[in-house]
Amino acid sequence: MRNINVPATLASAILTSLLWTACTPNDKIDTSKDATTFNNHLAANISTPSTAVLSDATGGTVIGPNGSYIKIKPNCFIDAQGNDVTGNVTITYLDACKAGDMIYNKLLPISGTENLLSGGEYFVSATQNGNPLFLKPFMNTDAIFFGNNKTITNMQFFDGTAVANNPNTVVNWTNSLDSNSMVLVFNGDSIDISGDSLGYCNADRFISNPKYASNNFTINGATIAKGSFYAMCVYKDYNGYWPLYINDAGVVSGEHIPTNFPVHFVVFGIYNNQFYRGELKNITAVDGMNYTINLTEAEPSTNKAWLNNL
């Protein structure tokens, strides 16, 4: 059993981490409010964790905000002193399985400096009267993710540790070695992640024999600035994402871009109080190549779905 520090309000913790440094105003067009507007856009697309009150004696099911669900077994919790729990418990559950869910919730599948391929990520906690609870030894929860045509086999169970001051992700994933019972069951287009830990959990694997490229990008259609735009490498056939870098001058570059399979490059954000986005799809990256991404105005409320459909 792994003890965790449960955030008082998970959505609040994620929102705080999204407050990026404001951009430098453009000397011709007033862009001084663009970073604030972009932060508001990011905050509006954070998923609100599901909460449910269940009887410890009967357990139950909690449906996540992004389509998966988690099954809680009867009589599976103990308190911090190791005592069996009786009565009602509060379950908090946040899931992420697609590009928009992972990017906006800052739950990128990354382990240290290594890219991961994910079958589904989630955060789960249990409390009683505000006090954290823990799973009994040899007790499991089961998180079921559906409709993910990017799920791949031979994944392993990863758990996550919250990280601070990272502009791209709020968690670092590590292959779990301290659990006694971890099972990943693949059922066509669904995956059952069965683990004996609460907190951040993930089905992942590393890229096999990875090869990487470093690239620069020319962005047309809008002037981008650090803090008011987001740039990302999205893997075409897998749930994997790697942030591109926007420097203080608004220049976009990327390192550690996989060349083993095709990727999409996406950029979105706010310029002159307008939302822009662009993509360059199905690229097998070549080291040293400069790529051009053309931005056009778009409806910001559709962006999360646009990412999820890549």
C-alpha cells in the first residue's frame, strides 16, 4: 500500500499550476491581456473531478468526467492508523485518456525526461470526514477506459508523483515497483487498470528503441508569445505528447521528438484577443528540419474536442 498526499481540492491545484508568466506586450498591437485571456481559456477546459459518496460496506462505481469509470470494492479502506473504515466514504476521481484531456489537465505521459505511451491516466482519492483513507493490503480498484483506439498492449502500471513549477505537467510518472497486485486487462478497445494504489495511476510503456529529432518551427498567421500560446507534439497513433518550447522571443523549437512513428505538431493560443490554432499532421520528423505551421482564427470552445480527435 502506498501512502499519498491528497490535494485539498484537485481542480484548484491544477488551476494554480496553470497560471503562467504573462507575455511581453507587442509594440504595435496591444497584446498585454493575451496571457490572461489564455490562462482563462486553459482554466475553462480543466476537467472537474467527479465526486461520489459511497458506503464502505457496499462499494460502488464512480463515472469520471471524461468517460471512464472506477469500481470500488466493498470493505476495502483503512484509516491512517490502520483501522477498518465503516460508514460512508467520499471518492474523488479524475480521468484522462485523449489528447485534450491530458494537455488541458496537464497530465502528460512523461517519466522524467522520457516519453511514454499511455492507455489511460487517472487520479483517485478516498476520504472520510476530510481525512485521507488508504486501500487495505491486497485490495484493488479497477479503472475502465473505453473507446480508445490508441491503446496498445504490453503496458505496465505507473504511479505518479505531483510536481510543482512545471509549465507542462503536474505529475511525473514512474513504473510502480511497490505494489503487490497490478493487472492490466485489454478487451478490444477498452482497458481495465487494476491497481492497489490510490493517487495518480497510469497504464504506460516506454517507446521501444526510441530515436529522436530536434526541430525548429516557423509560425505564420499570428505573432505568438510565451505565456499566451501552447505548442505540442502529438503522436499520431498513440496516446503520447511532448511539449515544444516557446522562448521569450516567441520562437518555437522542439527536442526529443520521436522519429519512430508519425506525429502531429499543434499550436494554439491568443493573439490580439483572438484565438488561433494550427496543425501540421502526419509528419515523420527529420532531425534538423524546420517545419512551418499556419495558424488561423478558431472558436476556442471547440479546441479540446479538436485535440481529442487528432
